[in-house]
Amino acid sequence: MKNFLLLLTLLFITTGYSQTAKLWSSVTTTDNIRASKSTLRQGFPEDFKLFKLNLQSFRQVLFTAPQKNSNLGGAIVSFPNVEGKMEQFEVFESSNFDIDLQNQFPDIRAYIGIGKDDVNAQIRISASPSGIQTMIFRTDKSNEFMEPYSAEGTIYAVYNSSRIKGQLPFTCSTEDVELFNANKSTITQLSNTAQLKTFRLALSCTAEYANYFGATSASNFNLVLAAFNATMTRVNGVFEKDFACHMNLISNESSIVYYNSATDPYSDAANFSNWNSELQANLTTTITEATYDIGHLFGASGGGGNAGCIGCVCVNGSKGSGITSPADNIPMGDNFDIDYVAHEMGHQFGGNHTFSHTSENNAVNVEPGSASTIMGYAGITGATDVQAHSDDYFAYRSILQVQTNLASKTCPITTTLSNLPPVMNAGADYTIPKSTPFKLTGTGTDPNGNAISYCWEENDDATTVGSTQSFPSPTKTNGANFRSLSPVSTGERYFPKLSSVVAGTNSTTWETLSSIARVQNFTLTGRDNVAGAGQTGTDAMVVTVSGTTGPFDVTSQTTAETWQPNENKTITWAVNGANTLPGSANVNIMLSTDGGLTFPTVLATGVPNNGSASIVVPNVASQTCRVMVKPTGNIYYDINTINFLIGYT
């Protein structure tokens, strides 16, 4: 009988895809849909796709998913993506609750899934009787979100994280002081330690927050808990991937949730500055310091965010003073979860702001302008906004701060993992000519054979700051000239983007080459993106810009000329002393036939770096040819300025 039941369970799990695919249907109009309140937020995307879901049947399939640490195969579940296609994931339960709390509320659950169609994809799912919400982490693509679009939770909006929608009305007033334990570090390379740290989270809320979700008394606690779960599913997804940290809501959550604004222990939002101390006092009195490791308050009446301290998890008397309450009074959605909550909790775990539009003198203002990673201010600063929303990952410098801070903490439960961190190699240091594009190439190996995502970042603290000074500039003497970009599947990055150089510019708003002598520090961070147990590794290298050589510049093929196969042609370039730099005595000459996207064809190798070389035209046909000249032993290069033709008359 037991074998028969096991067989039925396995059959149900493995046929989940065909079942759940049929539970979704495309919706082509928003007419006659009573929209969810979350769609009213300023940060709601302009571009999205709608799908209708049989929620009850879908949740029944999710309930069959085994625990993530079990030896069972996951439930195969399908979700629509931003392309409108159904996509399969192998799904496991991954609770955000203390076990007693989870047992009390079995209808409110969280899941983690591994991509079957896109093997580099990872999904996080929160589910309750009110609906589901998801976040998909991807490599080489924008991450994706799904949220209820209809008020009754049957129609869902799917969109990606490159959405653009206005300036966000939110301010983080956390004072960027030293780490609470003064554990500052000069380390520039750090890896995870093959451990998962689990923290007890005491999450309180104002009455306005509870009321927003329809909870007016303790009998509606489940509505508040479902909202907590939706946000923490996404936050834990990011924290597990970048920090190897997880937070579980404590078992006595119901004792710190409030429903009447006249009697809750928190001031009105006009006195938001009191909330840090009020929250800390309330947690200390109501649940005691021994029952939690990090405390936070959600509001829905404005105020902004304030972590109360930097790096104070585990520290009695200050660990419970973090706040997030958006100015638009809509405490849900991707911008609330990622831009706001993950940011404030990032402070509590040890991260300072990484932007450089203003300085806080903590040596981590390593991103230009508003910054674009979670500990920045993307979409908030106005003129210095790099983009409208934070990308959903932490900069290397934030990871370093948090790892350094947590190394001395003893409060979390530490689980040793079989998953080991990737080993990264950023390559050698180089000296390059001024005003010349370059390409960094690094490698990574993963002891467990996991696919690594790579993130190159400039790691230079801005000591000269301000709105104007925070922009990249050819004459900038400190701070980053290159923004952070989302992790990709290869260890290569062109500075600036190759497409910019092909378009004829070495300078864009957030990427600029130096025209002066300076030293630029770069880090290569690898993530193994293992579901629920992510590990990172980082290596560093240095690019020294020579102020007396360069620019290195291809000067031929400046018009749309036509070549024929087997002809002899001359390529010319301005050396400007670059041949005196290490690895620069000789150059290779490469051909692109796709407009500069790739350069697979070798025209010449190891020719002297003297400014001119004769080549034989290969037997190819293309109307979009480009030539690249690069030294044989260095990282800089240049491309001619316009497409030319081969094999056409």
C-alpha cells in the first residue's frame, strides 16, 4: 500500500507540468477587470502580459512539492514568462516561517524552483488563498516578476525588471555610520564559507499596513502574514543568492501585528523619526530580545526607510529598529520588496550606501550617480539616477561588508553546505593607454560543477562627490567611471559596452574612459546561484591608465568602402606610444562581419605595433564589416568607425 501511495505521489508530481500549463490562459485586455490596489503604485510597470489562473487547482499542485532539503524530486510546475510562453520549473517548498508558525498556517507557503527549460533560471513563489506572487532570477536576461493584477487574485501581470516607470517616492534616512561592531575591513577578496546562516526575523507592522491588506482585527492575522510572506519570499531569494543568509518569521508574530492606529505602539507617520526607538522598545518589551535576531517594521502611511543602525543584527538593544514604509502608501510589489525592504535589511546586515551622488565617508561609494544595485538610490535622486529601479542584486562591496560583519556574529543557526563557493580568477593587472577602450576577461571554476554567473565591477571609492562629480568623466581622479551591470554567463566585459564603441563613442552617461593617468580597481564576482544555498567568490585586478600614451586609435576604413576577396588592403592606427606598454609590441587584427557584434575572423597575428599592416581580404561576403586592432599581450583595443563591405560591387 505504501509503495502504491508513493507511486501515485510521484505520478502526480511528474505530471504537474501538463496539469498546471492548462490552468493558465492568456488575457488580452484589461477591460472589465477590477484591478488590485498594487497596480496603482507609481512603480507598477508600463509593459506587462496578463494571464488568468485557476488559483485553487494551482495551489493544490504546489502543495505536492517536497521540502527543498528532501531527497525527493520536486513538483514540475509551469509558469508563463514575459514572452508569453509557458516555462517549467522543478519546485520545492522553502518556508519563510518558524516551523510552529508554518504549522499554524499551512495555507500560506513559499517555494523555490529550478528551471527545466532555462537551466540557469531560479524561481521564488509565495502562495496563499489570496493569490500567488513570483520572482524569477535569470542570467543574460532581465529578471521577471509576477503579481496579482485583479483584486480577486485570478489574473496576473508578468513583467521584467527592466521596467521603467517614473521616479520613486522613497527616501532612506539611515545614517551611514560605521558598522555597529566597528568591524571594518580592508579585504578586497572574499568568498562564502560553504555555510547557510538562518536568522529569526521579528516583523511587526503598523495598523495602516494591516488595514491595507484588509486586516482590521486579530481574526485577520492570516492576511497580514500572507503579505509578510510575499515580501520575504523575494527578499530571502536575494539574500540567499548573494549572502547565503535566510530569515524565518518568528512563531509569535501575531503578538507584534496591530490593527488600530489609535492604539498601536507607533507614532503617526508625521513623527516617523520616532519609529526606530518605538519598534525597538516594543520588541524588547513584547517578545524579549532572546526571541529574535533581526527586527523590522512595515508601514503604509509614508515616512520612508530607516534601518536604525548598520550591521546590528544579533546586537541586543539595536537589532530591532529597522523600518520600511513607502511614501506612496502601497507596501507591496517589486519596488517595495527589492528597492525598499531588501535595501533597509541590507543596512541591518552590514551594508552602507554605494551611491556617489553624495558621500558618507565609509569607503564604499563605488557606484556612479544614484548607483543601480540594491544599496543604491536608483530612481530616487532625480538628475543622478542611473535607472528607475534597483537591480535585484548586491554590489560586490556590499557583499564584502555583509560577509565581514556576519563573520563575527553568533546568533544565526549555521548550516554547513555541501555546495562550495566558486573560485574566481580576475586575471593579471594591466597598464593601458588613455582614452582607449578595453576588455576584461576572467574565469571561474565551481567545485560542484554549478554554472557561474559573472559580474565585473569597478571598485573605486568616490572621495570627491556631489551631483556633478558623481557622473563618470574622462578627467575624474577618484570614484567609479563604470556602472555595475547585472551578472552574465561569461567572464568578459567590454569597457565601455562594445556597442558604444561600435557606435563611435567612448563615453556614455554611466561609462567613460579616462583621459588622465589614474589607477582603476576592478573585481570579478562569481555566483553559483544554487537554489536556497547560493555561494559567491571574488577576485580583484588593477587597470592602470597611462597618462603619457594613447589614445590607441584605428584610423583607416572611415568611409563605407568596398573590398573584394583576396585583395591586399592596409589597416592603419595611431599608436601614440602605446607600443611601449607591457604586452603591446605586437598586435592582432580581427574582422567582424556582423557589424561589430563579434570578431571571429583573424586578418593578421603578431604584426608590429607600428601603426600600419597589410592584410589579404578573406573570402567572405558582408555589408557590415568592421576591423579591430588589439595588442597580443594587453587588454585594450580599437575599432574602425564605420561599416564597410566585402564581396559586393
